[in-house]
Amino acid sequence: ANRKKLLVLSGDHVGPEIIKEAIKVLDVVAEFRPDIEIDIEYGLIGGTSLNAYGLPISDQTLEKAASSDAVLLGSVGGPEWEHFPGHLRPEIGILKLRARLNAFANIRPCRFFATSLINRSPLKPEIVAGVNFIIVRENCGGAYFGSKDEREEIGSDLWVYRRAEIERCARVSAALAMQPSHSGEKHIVWNADKANVLASSRIWRRITHETFSREFPELELQDQLADSMAMLLVKSPTKFNGIIHTDNTFGDILSDISGGLIGSLGVLPSASISSVPGQGPCKGIYEAVHGSAPDISGKGIANPVGQILSLVLLLRFSFEMSDEATRLENAIQVVLDSSEYQGLGIRTPDLGGSASTKEVGDAICAVYRSGFQTIYG
Ligand code: NAD
Ligand code: IPM
Ligand code: MN
């Protein structure tokens, strides 16, 4: 039989709340594919793992992750663990997982996943309408993974990049840029760095250009300093439609800006993958861009859409179930749009609605089942 191994790490605070909805949706997706057997295992990460094992992720969980086809990951962290020493913070669990799986490219798409979400953006519709870019964030290097020195009077993170790390990330950005847009064109790749100041950025820029001109001469590559890109993303976001190729730290910050553009961090998905997409199934970690949102956890109102869209990416990249991925993406869109037009409120409060996490999950399941005619229309 066609078997897929999935490890689910629910994490902390809203993590388990949104993971529950994603798994419910996955069960419905699986109903329509009896030929595929999905083995699901569960494990702990973050604060919940610290509480159970004294570690943000155990070696056993890391090995389980390594032998799975994909990891569905909830968000981690919270005030309970804020005072833990640096190497024992919940967030370290995620970094260890990314490193263990060598999930070196973090793909973070930003667009309006439903047309009616445009009204939720804090920006004027004429500025933000049509925004559509994918951030490719280097995920296993840079300041996050360089050696650290942490003492009473000094703290330092070595921000280092090596040729091979930049080349492989550039190949992922290029592969995504090659996938033609609706108008059939290849996408522009925007390289964001601080080559005016940082040595690690100068090698980033140099190797990125070398790789593109050697391997992808047909693609257009443009440089933009990361700080001015942050400004321009707010002022004229559609300028960057295409691929944003950037380092770990800048990608983290630019992807939260993209949540601001869309109007809620709660809808953005991410995929951290370990090989170039389009060259067979890749292993990956699928998590929402947002954090554990301790301020709203326990109330049942966290938006599950970012997590369920991450499941869409999982189906597409790791399970090679692209028809199901598209069908699920459409179902999410129908649910979000129907609430706006028909006042049914199948949206969580971050999107101006009054639905619960569970109601959004249920609606997505129902629309998926009904073959995406809106069941409410
Ligand atoms: P956050 O992303 O958790 O929350 C920022 C704001 O967005 C909050 O007001 C929150 O309520 C809102 N928000 C986030 N997700 C939402 C959702 N699904 N639905 C509705 N509203 C949502 O960022 P933070 O508060 O700065 O960080 C909280 C904790 O999360 C920290 O410990 C941080 O390290 C951790 N964190 C984890 C991840 C991850 O696990 N991938 C990512 C970022 C931050
Ligand atoms: C993210 C998060 C993580 C990061 C943290 C929790 C390690 O902010 O996935 O964006 O900084 O990469
Ligand atoms: Mn982040």
C-alpha cells in the first residue's frame, strides 16, 4: 500500500488547539483516498516537552521526525518558560528539529487566501490588492545557528554563511520562480540582504548571483536591502510579487510583516523543506508562521487557517497529493469568503468574525466533503 508516515508535534498554548483542527481536516482528506495509508504518531515539543522530559525536544522525538515523511508542527513557547536558560527554551525544540531534518528552506507564501480578506488588511485595498509573494527563508544557518556566547556581561551569536548553504537555498528560490504565474511568466526573484554592512550578506549576495547566472540564467534576480524592503513592503507590497530570497533573520522579520499586510498572522502557513521542490517528494516541517499566542490560548478562538494551509503545503510537497492540496485550499477560501458575504461569521475574531477554532475547522471539513459548493449558499 501507499504509506505515509506523519509525526504530529502539537506544541504549546494555541498549538494543540489548531493542530486538532488540522488533523480533523486530514482525516476527511484521507477518507477520499482509501488507497493511501497515513500513519500518524504524536510527540512533544517546546514547553510541554520541557515539562515532561526536561528538554525542549527529546532525541527520541528527533529520531521519529527523521524517519517520518513529514512533521506537522504546532507553535511553541509561552510565559511559563520565559526564564529558562537559553539552551532550554521551548523555541530551541524547533531549531533542533529544523537542524535534524536539514530543513534548510522555509517557504512562506503571502497572499490573500480569500478575496474578502482584503478588507482585513490595515492597508488601503488599492495598495495591497493583488499582493502575492513567497518568502524563501534560509532555515538552518545564519545568526540562529552560529556559535553562541552567553554570559553575565556578554551575549553573542555568530552570523555566518557558507557557500553551500547559500547555493542550496538559491536553488529552492529558483525552482519556485520557475513555476509559471497565472500569466504564464516566470517570477522575479528579490534577494533581500544587508550587503552594505554585513560580511555574511556580501557572501550571500555574491553566491546567490553566481548560482543564478550559472544555473538559472533565464531568471531575473534583483537585490533589495532588507531594511528598505521592510519599508517598501508596507508602502507598495505588490512591487515584490514573486520570490523573496533571504537569510534566516531577515526572513523571520519579513514574514511577520507579511502577516501585518494580510491583516492577521493567523492565516499564514509555512513549509520547511529539505530538498528542492519538484524533484520528488521532500521531507518537511509544516507549521503556521505565528507563535503560540498565549494571550488568546484556552479560549477556543485561535485561527486554525495558518495551520490548515500548512497542511495544504504538506500534501503538496511531502505527500505528493497535489489534487487534494488544491481542493483543500479552495475549501478554505470558500469558508472564509462565505462568512464575509453572507454574514455567517465562519471566521475567528482576528479576522473580525465570531466563530470558534472548531467551527472554522468543521466548516472547512464540510466544504471539502461537499466538493466545495458552499454548503451555506
Ligand atoms: P505570536 O505570533 O504568538 O502572537 C502575536 C499576536 O498574533 C498575538 O496577539 C496573537 O494573539 C496573534 N495571533 C497569533 N496567532 C494567532 C492565531 N492563530 N489566531 C489568532 N491570533 C493569533 O507572537 P508572540 O506573542 O510574540 O510570541 C508568543 C510565543 O510564541 C513566544 O514564546 C515565541 O517565542 C513563540 N513563537 C513560536 C513560533 C513557533 O512555534 N513557530 C513562532 C513565533 C513565536
Ligand atoms: C518562526 C518563529 C521561530 C523563528 C522561533 C520560535 C524559533 O519565530 O518560525 O518564525 O524565529 O524561526
Ligand atoms: Mn517568526
